[in-house]
Amino acid sequence: MRVSRLSVVSVFAGLAAAAFFAGSSSAKPDDLKEIVKGVWFREGDLMKHGHCNNIIIEMKDYLIVVDANFPSGARLAMADAKKVSTKPVKWVFDTHHHGDHAYGNGVWTKAGATTLAYKGVAEEMKRYEPKRWQSSVKEREDVREMKLDTAPPPQQTFDKSPHVIDDGSRRVEFWFFGWAHTRGDGFVYLPKEQVVATGDAVVNGPYNYTADGNVGNWPDVVKKVQKLNAKHVLPAHGEAGGPEILSGQLAFMVELRKAVQSAIKSGKKLNDLVEMKGEQPVKSSLALPDSVKHWTGTFLAGQVKDTFEELTQGKPHGEISGGK
């Protein structure tokens, strides 16, 4: 694996795969589970392929899929959608712009679906592409096979939250609560069924990638999601569960920032906290409480580095990383 902060999609896939292997023995890659009637959770094979999870939502005459995934993940999710329903996929919602969530857009649109996202997703693509797409082309066969110069953006975007799709059989709300994992973080909420799909703004395990994030604002976003009072929480990485996933994610982000802030106040420098290999953070001496150990793993060095830079430079890390 090439270790470079530039190649966010390959770094995430590789590092998260290591965390997945080490910390989630009960996970079932490519498993499809019906959460409530007509709503399925598909766990992506993160370790082998870097795939995110997908959610399939059945409407009266069509399906909605949450996250386009990588192209290879899109094809697997599409095949599973056909297993659970003969209805066509009409909408595919990108929760954010990262490759494991949006690089499969072209696969879905070619099959007749329309890709949808909060406007911030398209804006992030303009900011980071085509650099990341071209880097991914060098490393992933499924992206290379698309034979495109850059990542296809969502075909439709919205700027008023929530954006609602209601066909009389089911109401689906698409929410933006602010900048956490990315500037475009989108959530999908089914109010009747009390189901929320969170993208990478809330994960279930050591999968938080903070380089494009806003660590200071992240907890506020999670608190807003908690106000939806969802009983079923479907993260983009890690297993499905309940509200405990939200509270765990919230606690992790709070403890991370608190620990880094305390280290800064005690006079610690970045090289005291993070060991670098070239441009890649590989190890951190900072310890977080056992209460958040489920969310603490391979990414900690990068999370500490990003949080340190955010606090010392006084702006979200996504602004610091710019178009890298």
C-alpha cells in the first residue's frame, strides 16, 4: 500500500482494513441484513476491497441506495438490490465525496439511477478532484476500468435541509447538520421507522478519517443527529446498531480533542505526540480513555496530527489540507 495523505482513498482503505481485521471479528463482509421491513443494511468488505456499507431502501415503485461506493462495491450492492426487489434503483445518495462513497457514481447512472447529494459534496469534488481520482486510478483496477479523467459528481444536489422524498408509502429525509468528516456530510433519516444512515460522520469502530474534517465541530453534528431519536443507526463503516453508536462516536471526538488540547497546554509539540514516516503519521504516544477504545485504532496518529494542527492554527483541518 502506498502511504500518502494525498491518496486518501487508498490510505483509508488500507488503514481501515487493518483496523477492521484487528478489531471486528464478528463483522460479516458482504452480509445483507433487513433492519426493518423494506430497509436493508449491506456491510461492505472493507478489509479486502475498501468498500463502505450500503443501505437499500424500498419505496412503492423503486429503490433508494445510500452511497455509491467504489465501482466494484457499486456492482455488488446493485446485485444485492436485485436479490431483495425487482424494483429499479431510482436514487443513489452520496453521503460525502470520498472514493469509497462516490467513485461508483458512474456505475449507477449507467444503470439508470440518478445520483443525489447535499451541495457540499459537489463542492468538495471541485476542491479535491481530479487529483484524488487520478491517484486512485493508479492503485485500483475498478476505478481504472471506468476510463474517466475525474470522479463523476452527483447529478442532483440540494441546499435546503431536509430534502424529502415521500411517495406515500415511505418518507425519506436527507439532512445536512454541518461540517464533521467533510464539508458535505449527508444523513438519511426515515422518521416512521426511526432509522438513520450516517455516512462517515458516525462510524462504529476505529475508522474515523479526520484530514478533511472539522474536529471542533464534529461533536455538534453528532448531537444534532441524536436529536432525531433514531433507534437504528446504520454507519458507513462497522456494524449496524442503535443509539450507542452515536454516543460512542461523540465521546471519541470529545476525548480526542480534549487530550490533544491538554498536551498543547502542557507544552507538547507535534513531534512529541506523533511519529511520522515521510508525510504519513504512523504512531502516536497520546493515550485516550478506555471508554472510547472501540473507536481508537490505526488512525489515531493521523487523528492526533490533524487535531493538533486544527487547534494550533485555529481553523478546521479541511481548510489546512486544502486541495491535497
